[in-house]
Amino acid sequence: MNSVTYILSTLCPGGGVEAFCQNAISSLNAHGWSTNLIVLGRFDPVMVKQFQTRGCQVDCLSENGQKDTFFALLRQYPRMKRLLAQRAGMVVHMHTCSHSVVLVLHCLKALKRPVRILHSHTSPRADMGLLRRLRYRAVRAYASRTATRFAACSRKAAEFLFTDRLIQEGAVQIIPNALDASRFSFDLQVRMRKRSELHWKTERIIGCVGRLEEEKNTSFALELMPAVLQLDSQARLLLVGDGSLRAALEQQAERLGLSKHVFFAGRTERVGEYLCAMDVFLMPSQFEGMPMALLEARCSGLPSVVSEGVPAECCSPEECIRLPLSAPVRDWAEALTRPVHTPEERVQMGRECRKYGDLATMTEKLLLLYRESTETTEKRKIAK
């Protein structure tokens, strides 16, 4: 049986990379590929079990769940090398863009793993400082020399991690994120039931889905609400997801007098139901590669308002408004209080989106990438 090793920075709920890997692993298993997972940094035990139930072996490098910073991984280098020597097969697919990827690539090259695929899932944040830019320039240069194949979820993600030469030569394969669209299809009955549970039967529900972490910029969503309420006093903010900033965000909502207008749904496996209940989707992220949450919202037929940290290629002009985070609050508020879509319009929009986020197409591209990589390796062996 063919096998592939996935390397991730984290394995936590609500992550786009984690969602990509879940979808990919399920599809690859159906095509006769076995997968195992190596997590470099923080991990959630529940998610580890979810992957294991899919028949995926999971190894976590960090025993205490610390972040996979360069120096943390440097201290763990001998252990990482032993783990990779035991678990990593011919094909290794890295889904990490942190500075620590330099150490992972160095280790894999030392172990003579022939297929080292580096996959970019993120884009640069607008306020990235000079020192951080210089660090990533060094990462980009080393990765371009040491990885053997290159992939990205979007053009913007490719430009973040790979050199212009690689992109211009067509060496970077764009593999858009995809999902099982049926899980997020709009359903009017589900919408009515969920809104009843929320006690927001007729209110305008603005929704955010994602981890409550700095890069998702959820505090910005809360800051918008006073201006939104001036235009629509029945507006409500629904936050789906959890993270280290939850307590701070709850305190912020209270300071702004929004306690009755905001609901923290927390972590849930029923994201599709909450999407059905929403009227508009909000994503004010500082940076994104190709956000799975936005794709899920589009599958539910939701109009979206997003920051320019979200790549334009992920957005449809008919259903999505992109605004700079520096735009006046009034502009954001007006975009969020547009007339809501009818159920019929949402069903139609969801159908159109499924053509873009097709899981079968993503799987075909992955299989082609793995086959071409292994065939190239075999040809080199024969040539020797």
C-alpha cells in the first residue's frame, strides 16, 4: 500500500490546515493510500483520537503541547530525527510555514527522504515587521533549495513561502482547499430550529467561524458591533469557535455593552447548523491562505464581508465584499447590514460554490502530486 506522512505545526480544533488534512486523509484512504501524522507543536487530545479513528497513526513531538518555535524544535532535534526516521516514509508532505520548517527539511534531507513536499497554507500579515520579513526570506530561500516539490492553497499563499522563480517556472502546484459540501448545505428547517435555540428568531445574525486567536482578529468584529447596531438595532454577533483569547473577548464584549448582542458558541462539530442560522458571514482576519471557514460559508449560500487579508481568489464578487481593515467602521457596518438573501438565493449560491470547493478535484491533484513524485524518485534510482 502507498503511504504518505503529513507533518503539521499544530493539531487543534478550528484550524484550516487540520480541516484540509482531515478531508485529504479520508479521501486518500478511499484510494488505497495509508497516512500517518506527525505533530510538531500544540495538539488537542480529542483531535488526535479523531484522526486515529480514521486509521491514521498520530505522533506528537511536543509532550507538553508547546509551540513549534525554531528554538523549541532545535532543542527537540534529536528526538524529532528519531521520530522521523521511524515514521516518515518515502513521501513526506509538510503543512507548516513556521520558521521551524527549516529544521524539519534539514532533518528529512539528512535522513535521505526522497520526496519532501512543502505546502503553504497562509499568506503574510499586513503589519509584518522587518525582522520577521527577513526571517521568512531566509526560510523561503532554504525551502526552495531543500524541498523537492511545492504546493500552495492559493496564489497568495505561494507568494508568501516560495521564490518568484519557482512560481514563474510553474514549479508550485496550486491545490485549493476543498470539503464535503453536503455537510454545509443550506437547510431552511435547520435554520429555523437553530435560530429558535439561540432565541434570535427574527434578528440579523452576523457570524464568525474560527479559532479565537490573534490572527483571526475577532476583537475587530466586536469593535464593529456598536456601529452595526446604529444601523440595525436587531443585529447580533455569533462567534463559533474557541481559543486562548476567549476570556479576553468575553470581557471586551462586556466592556462594549454587547453582552446581550453577542453569543459565544464555543467549539462544535455542527458548524453547518450555525451557518444555516446566520444571515451574513464576517471574516476580519489579519491574514489567510485559503480559509476553510469561508468556503464552508459559501457552501451555505452566505454573503460574506472579509478583510483584504483574505486572498481575492477565494472570493466571488457577487457574494463577497473585501475591505481593508483600515477602512472606516461605517463602511464595514453598511456592508454587514445589506439586505439578507432569501432561502432560494442561498440554495442557488451554495450550488455555485460547490463547483469551486470540490473534494474530488482536490484529491485528484494530491494523488497526481504523489504519483509524479514517487515516479521521479524511482526513475532516479534506475538511472543510478
